[in-house]
Amino acid sequence: MRIPIGITKWLARWIPVMLPFVVVGVFVVRGLATPDLPKLVAPAGVTLPATVTTQPAADLAGVKLPPVNGTTTPDALRTTGTASLSGVVNGPGGPVDGATVRVQRIGATRTNDTVTGGNGRWGISGLSGGRYRVWAFLPPSLADAQPSLLFLVDGQKQSVDIDLDTFTGITISSNNAPDPPVIGTSTTLVVRVVSRGVDGGGNVRSAPAPGASVTITSAEGFSISGSSTVTTSASGDATFTIVCSAVGASKLEVVVRVDPAGSDQGFGVATSSCVTPAPPPPPPSTSSSSSSSSSSSSSSSKPN
């Protein structure tokens, strides 16, 4: 068979180029397909390096580094910039005049304060970008229970409206012993009077109300031993002695007056339901002693 001259020239040109790749490919495939790889022998005059063995890394967990003198001082937060905040402060009765609005960048101690105008509007400029906490208050009764948290970009103008809640007046709590009350047994009832208000920092405070007058006005199922009107102590407690007279009784009514010139405020007081006294334990059984006595008598009457 005669091979065309063009194919002969192509084979003569590319066989020397492709032959090394064919040999390498056969070696790789054979090496991957059989467990025993070909043994490589160094050419004459070439010395192969000795076999290198690896050692496990040293355990440095017990190494203690000496302390370094000095302190790390982070960069101070920038508190001035070109951003601004504004809005309206509203209370239960509408816009609040004279309320303090406090803006504090989170991570900084410095605050920016302003006071609302007649329409409740406020505004603070010259703020830097960052995360801020914003709240408002007007002592002694209005405060922001949930301050706003926001992120401000330098140069941004953002509106924030604030709603204030009323924190004023008095609240009561009560406790009694024994619990539950037992019919016919004296029970100590303590009514604690606490007054709430907003301090100069906008914090809602609860404090005992000493000197307040507490009067039991209704005690269905109870009788009152002693006075029905008691003045609270320094801890705000008014202590009464009551006696339960009906099973299930648990409700009383009181009125509280903190300021002698003020008005009364009524509250309900609840105790656990009255219960009957526990039955007395049964007397010890005498049958065994009687049997013992009879046995002794029988034994003594037998003749010797």
C-alpha cells in the first residue's frame, strides 16, 4: 500500500512530538491501575537524597509566653460629624413641651441633649456616623420605656419620633401567713405600698411609700382583729391581723392615701382561699395494751 506523500510528511513531523506524551500517559495509567509502581533508577553519576522521615509536631500547649508591659489603647470614637436627627416627642395627651431628648452613641459615654419645643419637636445636628440610642423623658412622670436603636451614616438626616408613657402613682402588693388562711386562726396580712416616678436621668424608679394610710374597706368572709386603718412603715408595709370565717374567702378591698391632702386610691387584695383546719390526729390505739394486760392477768392466775 502506498501512503500519500502529505500524510508521510505529517507523521514525520508530529510523531517525535507526541511520542513522549504517549509514554508518560501509559506510565501514569499503569501506575494507577497496578499496586506495584515501576522502580526508578537514578542515571549514572546522580545521587538520590536519603529517605526523609517526618516527625510529629511539638506540643506547645504548655509553653508560657512572658507578659509584655504596656496597654492597648483603641482609637477614640469620633463623636462629631455632619449627620443629624430630629422628630416629635408625644405623650398620652399629645406633643410634649419641655421634654429632654438624649442621644448617645453606643460605645461612648458622652451624650447629646436637647429640649423639645411647644409642638414637641426636637433636633440635634453635628453627629458622626455610627450606632445610636435615642430616648426622651420628662420628670417626674413621663419616660420612654423602649429607647430607639438606630444606625446613622455620616451626613445622613434621619427623623425619629418618640412616644412617652406615664409612670406615676402607686401600686400595691400583698402577702399573708399562714398561707392559705385557716378558719378561726389569726392570719397576718401585709400590704406593701410602692410609688413610681421618673428621675432626672429618665429612669423609672419604684420606691416604698412610708407614711401612707391603708384602710381595709371590705373583707367579706374575714373579721379584722385590731384597727382597720394602718400607716405604712419605712419599707412601705401596712400590717393587719385578720381571721377567716368562711371557706373559700379570699378577697378584700383597701384604699390607700399617700398624701394626707390627696385623694384615696382603691385596690383589690387577694389571698389564698380559706380552708378548714386539719382534723386532729387519731388517738393512739389501746387494743394492744388491753391484750397485754389480759395476758398478764391470765398468766398470774395459773397455779404453780
